[in-house]
Amino acid sequence: MTATTTILRQHLIDPEICIRCNTCEESCPVNAISHDSRNYVVDAAKCKYCYNCISPCPTGAIDNWRHVKAETPYALAEQLLWDTLPEQLAIEESQPTGADSPAAALPDDVERIAAASTSGQGGVAPPPWSAAHPYVNLYSIQKPAVATVSGNFRLTAGDASSDIRHIVLDFGNASFPVLEGQTVGILAPGLDAHGKPHHVRLYSVASPRDGERPGYNNLSLTVKRVTSDHEGAAVRGVASNFLCDLKKGDKVDVVGPYGTSFLMPNHPGSNLLMICTGTGSAPMRAMTERRRRKSVPKEDGKLMLFFGARTAAELPYFGPLTRLPKEFIDIHLAFSRVPKQPRQYVQDLIRARGADVAALLRDENTYLYLCGLKGMEKGVDEAFSEVCGRHGLDWKTLHAQLLQQGRYHVETY
Ligand code: NAP
């Protein structure tokens, strides 16, 4: 039998960025952080992964991790001599961190949902090379951030069959940094039918990194009230109904943030090809808003959006979307249930705009994002394959390259 190695996710502090302000040492409840005149260091034997030290750090030096063999973590004496952090070493014969290890990081619910949402692309892809550093898991189920509802607006028309809401959460003095494409977990109050707390529900952040309102410590979510299951049977969605019923001033327990892959590139000239259905538009809104606010026309790459909904009345953000200038974003809306009109889906419009889609696919600076209903993955894949075939590209090869280069990101449920 092959011997396996237990891997530890060791918490480290980057000596290059650390400004030696002592906030981490003050916030550590188990005295795992100490310092000398040169460096701040973390004792692997004491760290309990409570993350109390992460959000107070003003520079992000605290948020560094390396996978090491559990029996040989970096010692304190070693860390005290560092000028820079060591590179991540390749570790062979590894097994995931065992239950006895303190490195069990994300809640089970979050791991399960993340695995399901990315299964179509074969697991989590690397992030775009120029993406900003995401913070994850700053607030746990045991210690959630408490946000205050500062807005809850119905996005869908009054007579639309679905109730989709734009919900704004304010974090007050708590630090809850997010990037476009990340998700947050909502803890609905109460207990389930088995007397246990409800599972964490994940929602994509719909606002850009600097807040729903720039400079405010808030973020927004796009939430559809769930009243039936995939087969159409009546079901009351616990978290969605809780969120959709919230009033201004109500409090919400929020965990996370999560997500280290579905992130936008930051380098000039990068193109975003975004495909979504329904509330899968949330991360696309965040990315589009980020671009709109930070737009440097000479440096900006292209934005192309394919967005599917039943009707215009059911399409979240329909009004604001249609008002965006054509030269800023190339938008294609597919409506599937407009009376007396043929059903149209995002994949139909990808085919119709094949030449422009192929031109984007040829560009090494293009990043693809797919978010929404799981069912659309297959149709979109077939549409890309057809478009590539028509324009001298091999989708199978390109798809593998896109995944490997962190340029294809899928989040579907
Ligand atoms: P929906 O209203 O049921 O459907 C939106 C559109 O997608 C409709 O036009 C629908 O057509 C079409 N569609 C259905 N199957 C399709 C397929 N196989 N290929 C292409 N288009 C298809 O959508 P929704 O209820 O808002 O669902 C959005 C999904 O996004 C949910 O699964 C949600 O979990 C997920 N999501 C949400 C968030 C968030 O933050 N809220 C984030 C990520 C993902 P028909 O008229 O034929 O049904």
C-alpha cells in the first residue's frame, strides 16, 4: 500500500507587505501570532483557523497560505528570518487534509454547492492571471457577519410570474471585501424539518468590489423567490423567501465570501464574453458595473453579453441594461416565452453572432463566463463547437486551453 502524506494548509504572513501594526497578534485568541524586531509569524501548532486575524489586517499580508506536509510545517525560527514568502512547493503522494487537521476550511455546504456548480467544466479552473486577490471564508457559520438590509427592490414587472429582487446589504463597520464573481452565504434563521439549522445558501454578488454604492460598505444580491422545484411542484425556498421578504433595517447573517476562480481579469485589453440566464446575471452585472465605473476607453477590451429570460418583464436589470451604450457593451437578449414569437435561447444568439464570437474566441485576452441554469451548459457548448467549426477553430482544443489558462468559468445550478 502506498503511504500517503497529510497536507496542512499553513497560515503565513507575508513579510514584504506586513506593516507590523500588530492587529493580527492582538486579534488572535490562541496566541498563535508573535513577532520579533523583524517579522510577524504564525505558529502552525497553535493556529485554530478561526480567521479572526484576517479582516483587521490593513494590507492583506495576513492572508497567505501554503500547503505543506503536516509533520514539517515552516517553523517559527525559519519564518522570523524571511524577507519574502517561500513559493508553494510541489507535494507528492498527497491526500486531502484529514478531519483531524485544523485546515478543514470551507463549510461542507459550500464545498458541495461549489463542486456541483463547476462540475460541467470538470472542477474549479484557475482564476484569470491578472485577477485581484480574493479574500475567502472571513466569516464562518459560527461567527457570521451581521448585515443590515438597506434596500429590497422588485426587479421584475408587477405582472411577471417571477418575483426577482435586488437586495442591498450594508456591513456597517465590519470588513467584508468581495470581488466581482464571488459568492456570499446566507444563513436563514430557524430550523429545518429535522430540527437542524438550515443549510447555507450561496448567492453571487451583483455589485462591484467598491460596493453597490461606490465607497459604501455594502453589496447587492439578485434573488428569485423560489415557489416551485425544477419539476414545477410547489415548494417554498427557505433562503430566497426569507431574503425576498426582508424589510429595510432587518438583520441578516452572512458568511463567506467564497470563490477564488470565477473572477474578472484586471489587465488592459481583456475581453469578457458573458452568457447567463435569469438570476445568473448577478456576477455579470457586477463585472459590467466594475468596467463601467473604471472604464478607461483606450485600454478597455470588449464586453459581449448573451442573456436569456422568459420575457423582457422577467429579465432582471432589463431597463439599465438596455440603456448602456452600444460601444461599451454588445448585448443580446434571448426571450423564450414571448407570446406569438418563436422561443429563443442564448445558444441561438451565439450561433447568430458566430463571426463576432469567433473573433473574440481567437483573442488570447478573452475570458468566458457562464452562469445560470445548468441545462444551458450543453446548448452553449454545442453552439461554441458549431461556431468554431464554421470559422476554422477547434472547440475541443480551445476549450481545454481556456480552462487550463483560467479563461473559462462556469457556475450553473
Ligand atoms: P428561468 O427564469 O427559469 O430561465 C431563464 C431563461 O433560461 C428562460 O428563458 C429559460 O427558458 C432559459 N432556459 C431554460 N433551460 C435552458 C437551457 N437548457 N438552455 C438555455 N436556456 C435555458 O431562470 P432562473 O429561475 O432565474 O434560474 C437562474 C439560475 O441561475 C438558477 O438555477 C439559479 O440557481 C442560478 N444562479 C443564480 C445566482 C444568484 O446569485 N441568484 C447565481 C448563479 C446562478 P424556458 O422558458 O424554456 O424555461
